[in-house]
Amino acid sequence: MSQESLETRVRSENPPAKGFAGKALLVAAFFTCPCHIPIYIVLFGGTALGAYLAEYIWFSAAALSVVFVFSLFTGMRMIKAR
């Protein structure tokens, strides 16, 4: 098998964009972790977002949990596939 065909096959199986997208999803997972809600309430205090997070804390925690789990597992799968 020639070197050129091997490089072409490797590039088509593992595109570099997949690794970047996986890392971006892991960063999103870090910021959407529900344990950060108290920090966000203090950080965004006095704004509409801070008031919403404080008023609807259980709904916010549930929504952030769904996004967190999705981005964490999808990001891990994308990085492992690379």
C-alpha cells in the first residue's frame, strides 16, 4: 500500500474538526454543570438572568443538567473516536 493512499484513508476516518468539536463540547459541559448555578446567581446578580436563575432554580438545574449530560457524553465520544 502506498503512503499517499494510507494518508488519505487516515484523514477521511479521523477528521481534525471532530477533535475540536469534542473539546468545545467538553468546555460547554464545564460551563453548564449544574453545580455552578450558585456562582452564576452571584455573578449575574442584579440582571434579568440572575433573577431568573434565582427564581426558577429547579427548572434551571434540570435544563442545565440535560445540556451538561448531553455535551459531556457527546464530547467524550468525539474525543475517543479521534
